[in-house]
Amino acid sequence: MDEPTFIFDYLKYPILPVKFCSDGKETPFIDALLDSGGDFIVIPMPIARYLGLKLKRAGDVDTAGGTTTLFKASIHMIIGGKEKNVTYSDLEIHVSDRDDIPVLIGREPIFEDYEITFKKNFNQLILKSIKG
């Protein structure tokens, strides 16, 4: 089966809809910021608590917003929407101890699986699968 190409419209920042699942709990689709400068997925602590994630301390990091403590967890992530989506199972993500950050989708795994085009003039983010 061919992997889908996604086209996401956005206003100011490149966002994509994601849903997180763990142990029978799931979030609704959430607007997540595609962060080309980040290495991994980061979610705020309230989402981790809602899903009941088992957290393992990863350390403190300095960010543009200040110092934060990160924890690691495993989670399933769905990108897309109800009609067309792709599921990533057992992803290692990071959880920030802060609750004032957006969901950040770093380079891994999205940049490994998709050719990414930012069409600023059209306010569109295009993900085209590079899986053969």
C-alpha cells in the first residue's frame, strides 16, 4: 500500500494534526508544531498525565523558553486525520515538565519518512512519503 501524501494548511507556523495513544487512552487530534530544529517529539506534562505515561527522567535542557526537565516515554502517534492517517507505534518521545509549551514534532521520525515542503506563500505544509 502506498503511503499517503499529506497537505496541511496553517496560518503562522507549520503545524500538523497528531493524536497520541497509550494503554487504551487517546487524545483528540492536536495541532503540533513541526520543529525542524528539534531532534525528537516533545509533549507537555498535562498530556503525559492524561495518558498515564510511565516516565523516566532524561535530564535538564536549556531551551529558548528557559530550562526544563525532560522525561522519556513510549507512545503511539497518529498523524493526519480521520480519513487519511499514518500510525507510528512505540515511539520514544520526551515529556517536558512545563505545561506552557506546544506539542513539538522534531526531525525523528517525520524527516526520515517524508520529503517536507513548506509553501509559505500558500501557508501549506506538504509531507510526501519517501518510503518505497
